[in-house]
Amino acid sequence: MLTFAYHRATSIDDALGAAARGARYYAGGTNMLDLMKTGVETPSALVDIGDLDLGSVQALPSGGVLIGAGVTNSDAANHPLVRAAYPVLSQAILSGATTQIRNMATVGGNLMQRTRCPYFMDPAFTACNKRSPGSGCAAVAGFNREHAVFGAGTTCVAVHPSDMAVALAAVDALVHVAGPSGPRSIPIGGFFTLPGEHPERDNSLAPGELITGIELPPSPFGARSWYLKVRDRHSYAFALVSVAVGLDIRDGVTRSAAVVLGGVAATPWRVGAAEAELVGRTADADAFRSAARVAVSGAEPLSQNGFKVVLARNSVERALTRAAARG
Ligand code: SF4
């Protein structure tokens, strides 16, 4: 049986101090506990951050919104400020997990959840560079239907499982963190990392850094946004492919756009070329079809997941169509 020390932090400094002594952060526990039960995670100490003052959603003077890292997924998705100005985020969060899990899981934890690659999740498989750096990657020549088609390389072909992160990328969110070197903000586009030489890392957090909040800048898209998730079972499954899009349309012309794919890479996969294809053009079916084609150019499917490229292309076209109609 795994034994570990447990400490309930009374302040952010207290939490940072515990982390500096080797403890791992613990919030909703919906991913960490599962991984501890299977032996993927074996922390010697946990520091519970549930009592910290990180549980509110606030309007910012800038016009944006700050979501505390301890806000549950359910409360974030259903908050009036989020629903009104960032419906794509609300949609994305509500498409993830189950009601019970969303009621426990926090938005900070959502960003920190680990991949659901089956080889990572089961220590009986020895070849997993993410779990054991240098051991290889069983998925490259094995079961890779659910894996990456962008940005993977050969060290790890896993995808990030968060729906919320894909929508955050579409609205250019900032991740606020506290750490041994003080507070800082990380643009969501630089928060997650591709595997490269360090497949064991999922993000750009420095050791001991703690997510304290997620800032949503004022969005030009508002209602004209959409999150589309395609999965094997609608009731409860991670995305095979997902798409978050936003459109700023004036006088029938797209002034700015966001197109972000999920379920296809180790990071939310923002497709600037597809956005450029939309901007300055009449917002119509032709433009959406062109953007969708561009969105999947350069894809590098594995032996079992070529279908994701077609699925992603069709999903981008459909999401753009729905976003435009929503306005
Ligand atoms: Fe491990 Fe990544 Fe390979 Fe999955 S894809 S087996 S997580 S190294």
C-alpha cells in the first residue's frame, strides 16, 4: 500500500513551502487519486490546497474575468460571467467528464491532468517515456488510434485530454501562477509543451509553481463561438477530435478568428493559418471549407489514426458554421 504524508495548506506560502519540501499539490483529486491507485503517481507527500482563497470568479476592470484555480469545473462553466462572454468555454467544460467529476475537479487541476494514453495509465507497460523517461514509447508501433496527428515526433505521441484548455486557447487566456521566484502569468499558448526531448513534462511550470487563477481577456467573439467535441461515446469519453472556434464578424466579413483543435496533439493545437484564411473574407460556407482544409494541412497521422485528419477537417467546418449562425 502507498503511504504518504498529508498537509492541508493554510496559505499560498504554506503550500509553496510544502511543495519545496517535495509535496505534490492536491485539489479536487479526480485525476491524482486515480493515478495513485494505479501506481502511476507515487507521491511521498500531498499538500491539499482546498482551503486557499482561490475559489471565486470575478469581473476585472479590464473587462475580462478572473477564475480562481480552485473554482470547480461546474461552477466555472455555469457562472453568469462565463456563460455571457465566453460561451465557448462553458460549452467546452460541460462537454468534459461527468457531472459528479465536474463538481469535484477544479480549473487548475483541469490544466494539470495527465494524458489518458493507455500505456501511460497502466504501469504494467514498461515502455512509456512520459512515465519512465528513456524507456521508449509503446504507442508508436502499438495502439495509437487515439493519439496525436500534430507535433508528436517519436518520443511521445500522446494527446492532452483537457477540453477546457482548447477553449482557453481560443480566447487567449493567461495562466496565473505563484512560485518560489514570485508570481507570473503564462499565456495559454505557451503553457503546454510538446514532447520533444522531455516527454515526461506536460507544461512549462517551474518546479513548485502553483496555478492560482486563469484570466480571460475581453473576447471579440462573444456568442459567435463554438466548441465541438467528437468522441466514441457521447455520454462520457475523451475527445477523438475537438474544435474551439471564435469569429468576429462585422458587415458579413470576418475581422478576426480563432481556430483551435483538441485531441490531436500534446497541446491545444491553434491553427493560425486557418485563422488567416478566414480574416478579411466573407464569412460563408466557402471560407469555412477553405479554413477547414488549411487547418489539417501538415498533419502526420500514425498507423491507426488517419481518420482523425478527416474528422478534424469536417469538425472545423461544422464548428465555424455553427459559430457564425449563433451570432
Ligand atoms: Fe507513454 Fe507518450 Fe508513448 Fe503514451 S504516447 S506510451 S504516454 S510515451
